Amino acid sequence: MTDLAADLALIVEAAREGAILAEAERVKGLEIEHKPGGSPVTSADYAVDAFLKDRLRTSRPDYGWLSEETPDSPERLKHRRIFVVDPIDGTQAFIANRPWWCIPIAVVEDGQPVAAVIHVPELSETFEATVGTGARMNGRTIRASDTDALEDASLLASAQMLQGPQWVTPWPPMRFEKRNALAYRMALVAGGAFDATVALTPKWDWDVAAGALIAREAGAIVTDHLGGDWRFNRPDPRQASLICSAPALHPLILERTGAIPRAS
């Protein structure tokens, strides 16, 4: 197997090349379809997926493959290392010419991400990490925030989800914003621009694998809503839910979300 620095260099370059292709496809004119459930997928998603699969697997033929736009196969479970890819995370923002879309790519080894990139082309931001070496944005070390109180914390989450009478312990007043791409939300928490992102429904591996490594290497805590650790490249490539937060906030969030049963 190659060393992780070489894997990181490969996926960073591939993500940047994929972004150039995505933007060219948008200029050319997008064909837009809708998946079951209503989420959009474009001709650019498919083009970038095909490009990345060829680019990455040609370079690492012994690695498996998991991508949102490639039909899944149990063949990936035979591989110790796999690429986990979302060709365009934040497709709705991409279609609407908003800048909050990205290309996240992770190398997962033995169930955990070990190299990751989240490239946000329209904002000229590239987040990256390898396990044990910290996280960086455009080459500069990043750290999660040191916020230690929920009151007035900045969250990338739905205000409606966290405000209401259904909570055993009510949430204090907080500041909420939205970003389309889940990977980018995790990157923003990693960089300290926001204090947490919370999602209480299952999330696909390709949405969160790269963000999990980058956030953890930046000192953030990433678990499901009960505090359970994540494991990737399982037969069902989903995580139960997402809590990604500044370290001091994590137990305060779990005090509330821990009352919600894990979905069966």
C-alpha cells in the first residue's frame, strides 16, 4: 500500500480536477434528474463521478470504491482501503450557482478515514488531513473552536429541528445558519467558523467520511447523537446521525440528543 501522504496528494489533485470539470459541465448546460425521494442529480455529478473513479482507481487499482453516483457493490468490502467519494456534495447549491458545494474524498482503511480532502472551489478553500497529522485549510493548520456554552453558540443545523416542546431539556438561544453540503458544514466546524453541526437522521458515508477525519484532526468531536463512534465501509454505508462539535460542546449536546432512541 502507498503511504498516506501520497494518497492525500492524489485525492487533493483529483478533487481540484473534478471541480474544474463540474464547472465546465455547468457552463455547457446541466441535465437535471431527480432521485427517488426528490433530491436532484445532474449530468455534472455523473461526469465527475466517472472522472474520479477512473483517475483514482487507475492510480490505486487495489483500493475499493464507494460513491453516491456509482451503484454500490459488496466487492468493496473485500478491500482494506477504499475511496469514499461524493462527486458533488451540495448539488442544490451547485445548480443554483451558490458557492456552498464541494467535492469530498476520503481514503478509508479498516473502517476509518485515514486521508481526506474537502475542496470548495468557488470559495478557494481546500480542507485536508491525514490521520495523526492535524487538519489544514489551504495549507494552514485549523482548530475547532473553544466555545464551552450552548447559549449563543453558532450551529449549522435546522432551527426548527432543535427548537420546540418535544425536547426533554430545552435548547438555549443559539445562532443558526444553513449550508447545503454536509461535508462543508463539518469542515467549517473543523476550522472554528461554526461551533457545531447537528443532524438527527442517517447520513451516507460519502457525505461524512472526509469531514469526520478533518474535524477530528482539528480537535472536534464526531459521533452519532448517542455518542457512538462511527465505522465506515460496512454493508450498509450509513451513519445513524451526526454530532460534530467543538470538544467542550459535545457533552452538552449529548445531554439533549441522548434522549432520542437510535433508529432501528
